[in-house]
Amino acid sequence: MRLSRSEAERIADKVNFEKLDGLVPVIVQDESTGAVLMQAFMNREALILTLETGLMHYWSRTRRRIWLKGESSKHYSLLRKAILDCDNDAILFKVRQIGPCCHTGKYSCFHKPIL
């Protein structure tokens, strides 16, 4: 999925970035298995880049910059669908994952059961 800049901006206008000082939490789910792969944050520009390129971009709170998932590992997340929650302040992304999603090499970042 790839949108024009103006289409991406129109969608970004619907998202409430105010509650978390310019960020929204995002959940990434494998479109084929339904597995939750990761949780991250996006600012407006990361969302627009994601919608424009079809590749998942996030805001790194530690590095204080936008990053492209797979920029180092080549394990890209290809955007298939985006779903806004009822309050317009969180987004679920369904992706086709290329390689493992987690930086540890695991398929999902959620691989440490506690109960």
C-alpha cells in the first residue's frame, strides 16, 4: 500500500497526536498469522512516511528520530492495512513481515511469557 503525500496527510489529520505530546502508540500485527509482532510509537511524519512508502516507520524515543523498520537488519514490515482506534489515538497496522520482527532475532517482540 502506497499513498500520495496529500492522501497520507489527510489520513494523518484524523489522528489525535495530542494526548502523548505528538506521539501515538501503534501495534503491528502479522496479516497472515494474526500474531502481534511489536508495539512502538509514531509521530505525524513517521505515519506519513509509512503511508507514502508502504514501509513501517516509527519514532524512536531513545534516539529521538524517525527510523525505518529494517533499515539495518533488512527485516522490513510491509504495510497492508491501517486501522485507527475509537478515540483516534492509537493505530493497528497489519503487515507482511520480511524476516524476524524483533531486534533479538525472534519472530515477535512478544516472546517472554510472564504468566
